[in-house]
Amino acid sequence: ATRLKLDADYAATAAISVSAGLEQLRRDLSRPGTPLGGSDRTTTWRIGARWQPIRPLQVGCDLSSERRSARGVVSAPYDGTTLGCFGQFVLQ
């Protein structure tokens, strides 16, 4: 497998941060001595944001997308997008 991954984080202010990432994965799924084989390539990107208005409180959201192209019978194409948000309150 060959993987390339890039991530970046940026603190815009003391209370606001953003992040982004991109990953590409290529796999050779062939096995010697078997009739089954193939390859696939998966590309994933994500962006996210966090807000911490006061020390014990943090909220944020992440958006990501994954797309896989495939050749052969051991992998299948895939395309999906997710959005997730959270809130966190910590008592110290």
C-alpha cells in the first residue's frame, strides 16, 4: 500500500481553531497463486472547526468525504460524506 497524508491545524484565535486534512491510499490487492485480485484507490478529505468560548466548554463540527475507486473483485467503489458535531463541558 502507498499512503500520502497531509494535515494542517490553525489557531485563528485563543478560542477558535480550524483543521483540514487530505489522504490518498493506493492498494494492490492481488495475491500470488490466487485468481482473485485487483486494486483500489481511496481519497479522503476533511475540514473541521472548534470553538471554546470559556475554558470548560468546547463545541465543534467536522465534515469529511471519502471516495474509493476499485478494479477487480476484492474491492468495491464507495462514496460517502459525513458531518459530525459535538459539544463538551468539562468539570474540573
